[in-house]
Amino acid sequence: MDKRMEGKVALVTGGGSGIGRAAAIKLAQHGAKVCIMDLGERRAQEVEDAIRSAGGESFVADVDISDPKRVEGGILEAVSRYGRLDFIFANAGINGTFAPIEELHPDDWDNTISTNLKGTFLTVKYAVPHLKQQGGSIVITSSINGNRTFTLFGASAYSTSKAGQVAFMQMAALELARYKIRVNAICPGAIATNIDQNTTKAPAVKEIEIPINYPEGAQPLEKGPGSAEQVADLVLFLASSESSHITGTTVYIDGAESLLHG
């Protein structure tokens, strides 16, 4: 296997499961030293163990990405351990609470926005001084929901956070280009992960849903959801020098799902 990330240090938020897990393992396989930033769960440790058992270097930083001090501390720990920072995968996020707008509690709105959007800002903010040392790459996990499709009924907070991430990415790409820091966003469609575990769906959502029927399926390319490993391949590409002239770009990885929904 090629070592296109040899000598690089990568930080992955939400690296204990799903897309984050697949990306952390993929980056390590290609030579990166990986900081897995996640709430200190058993799953994050399992990812570290998998990387180390394959001969890679990794450690877990116990971080709530909505907490500025903990985010800054996790990034400083990565730099202290490995001496540099080259790639940030701002991936951590939640679905949060799905509910009609008039029933969505302000605290639930704040929780989704704080985790998904503020968490992305904090991760990038505290990484930038270290990325400036030699340039690097940032990839943000957004979603087709809020950018191409708006059929996830009750998900006003989630979709708003995902649209906001793309706007933030574009602003950051321009601001950081002079420092040779590239910033891009990926927008997955249906991917087989466990993100539904952090979803709360109010019964009243049924009252606002508009029936949509796709007799031949909602994922035209593969007739089903994509895999976290497929997304990890895209993340590796955007992290590496193979994408050296790509910045400020939103990349959809959804098997044409959003084109059908749109």
C-alpha cells in the first residue's frame, strides 16, 4: 500500500465510529499518525487498538467538540505528542432532535447547532495556528441535507447546521489559502453508520411529513446506502497532495441520491 500520508499528523473528530472510524484507520494505513478526538468511549479506544495492532501510531483525546477548552486541549495534546499537525477531519456531529419547528425546544436547537456548527468552528479555529506552520488540509463533514435536499422532515436544526458548515468552509478556504491550507466539505448521503443512535424523533413529525415514494429505490447507483469506507477513500484523497489544487469545494458522495431527491 502506498504511504501518501507518511510523516503527516491527522486529527479526526468523532473518530470512534462510522465515517470517523473508517477515516482514522484509512489515514493510519497510509502512514499518518492519528489523533482520534471523541468522547472517551470504548469505541474510540477500539479504533486506536486497531491502528496500533496494524503497526500504526494513534491515541485518543477525550473531547466534547462543543467545549472550547477541551477542543483546544485535544489539539495541543496532538501537537505535543507528534510535533506538528497536517490534516483536520472535522467530522463529529449529531442528528439531534427532529420535530416540527413550533415544537422544537430551543435547548434541542442549541444542542444540534453547538455540536455540529460551533464544534466545526472550534476544531478549525484551534487547529489553524498549527496548520500555518507548513500548510495542510481541512475536511468538514456536512451532508446532502441542507445543501441539496430538504426532505428530512423535522430536521430544521440539523439541516441548518449542515448548510452553515458549507458556508463556513467557503469562508475559511479563502481566508486560509495564503497559508497553503486547503478547506473542503464532503456531503454524504445515506451511509451505513450508527448516527441514528443520537437521533430523537418527535411523534409529531408524522404530521408534517410529505409522502415521497421511489419505487426503484432512493439510491440510484448502488440500490442502497454507501459505506463508511467509501467516504474514507474520499477523505484520504482530500487530505493528500493528490488534491493539492482543490479548496473551497463541496464534494457530494451519495450515489446520485440527492439528484433524485432534488
